[in-house]
Amino acid sequence: MIFFSPQQLRRALKEYMEHYHRERNHQGLSILLIEPDDSVGSVAGKIECRERLGGMLKYYHRAA
């Protein structure tokens, strides 16, 4: 990615940190999330994809 301003870099870092803490599985935590949402682990609902950074980061979850 090429950033043209500090604001763009800050936004990209914020998006990545949200993904890292709330959506990415971690091997050191037995494939768990650091800060899971309340809906994580539900078995009912349609599976949806959340994209961050223009689709570079993807997270699949069930709709509440």
C-alpha cells in the first residue's frame, strides 16, 4: 500500500489493529480471538464476509 498522508496511514493502522484484536485467530491462544464480539460462536444466521483495507483483510462471521 502507498500512503499519501499521515491520516491515511493512521486509518490503515486502525483498521489493521481492529482486525488483529477482534477478527484474527491466534495460534498462541488455541485459535481464539483476543477480544471476541458477543456474537462469536453462534450457530444460527447467514455467514457474511467483512472486508477491511479494500479487501486485503477478510473476516467471515454469522449475522446476528
